[in-house]
Amino acid sequence: MTVSENQSAHLHGSEHADAGSGGWRTAARMLQDAAPITVPDGASAMTIHVEWEPGDPGTPPHRHSGPAFGYVIEGAVRFELEGEPERVVEAGGTFWEPGGDVIHYQDGNALTDARTEFVVTMMCAPGKPMLELVDEAELAQRAHLRAPRPTA
């Protein structure tokens, strides 16, 4: 992804653009810019490192109380949010989810022959768990909101 002038100004600030030797301007690279986001009042932030063995399907369908932002370190993550088609995010790629009511269907290893690792930072609403599993009854009620499944 190429960083636009606006994103660069957001990342580096627009004041004092000529300060220093310039190395600081090239040391940081924008990986993801998500908007709009809603952070629950009083939220805390949690960063976790996840490692999935080859073929691991990942966490069952779930939701988070606030937004989550992830970066794939190694391998490839099969990622699917409610209303969006399933996709594969490879090493060096990012993903995000808005949290709240949206169901996160998949976050497993898309590879059958290698491990996958990713880091995710989540904003958690006070008094709520970091992750809440979604039961079969709710999945059935909301089936119409899931994007069509890929055909084999």
C-alpha cells in the first residue's frame, strides 16, 4: 500500500516537516488506516500474539466488544467477518474488525503445511470479556447476514 500525502501527514505530523535528517520519515510505514471506529467508553487495550498450527480452523464464531486490529507475522490467516466474503490475509498483511455486534466467523490458519502467527490489538469494553463465542441458535438467526460461502 502506498502512503498518501494525507496519510503521511497523519503518521508524521505536518509541522516541522524539515526537522532532522529525514530518517524518521522513512522508518515508519503505514500498514492500516481504519475509519470510522467506535471505541467503547472506558475501554482498555489488549495486544495478543496468536500461533496456529497447520490447518487449525482458529477460534469458533465470536465477537469482540470493541474494534480489533491485526497484523500477520507469518503464514496466512483465513479471515471472515459478518457481511464480508471470506479472504486470506498473508504475512505482512493487516485486518481489522469493528467489534460490537458483528460476528467474526474465521481467523484460522489458511495453510495446511505451515504455522501461522499474527498479532492483534483489541479495545475491550469495561467488564466485558475480550471475546464472546456466538451460539448455534444466534448463528442460525443471522445466517442471512453472512456473505455467500466459496464453492469448492
